[in-house]
Amino acid sequence: MSLGSEISQTGRQDRWVGRGLIVGATLCLIGAGGLLWWRQGAAVFSDVVSAALAWCF
């Protein structure tokens, strides 16, 4: 193995780790939204999401 191939392998692993973290964070947000919808109902869920979006912008 040369140095170039070792660097290439590390770069690929870093990309997969980054993608895994993004997918994991997205699934956590979707799961939290689903749990909130299940517990609070559609009306309260919509109000909370609207307030959160308004707070962000």
C-alpha cells in the first residue's frame, strides 16, 4: 500500500461517517416530530412547528 491509497481510504471513511451523522440527525428529527404528533395531536403539532420555524427566521 502506498501513502496515496491510505489517504484515499481515510477520505472515504470520513465521508461515510459524515453522511451517517447527517442521516442519523435527520432520523432523530423525524422521530421527534412523529412522537410529538402522536402525543400532542395535529393541531398542537402544527402550532409548535410554526412557532419554531418563525423563531428560526
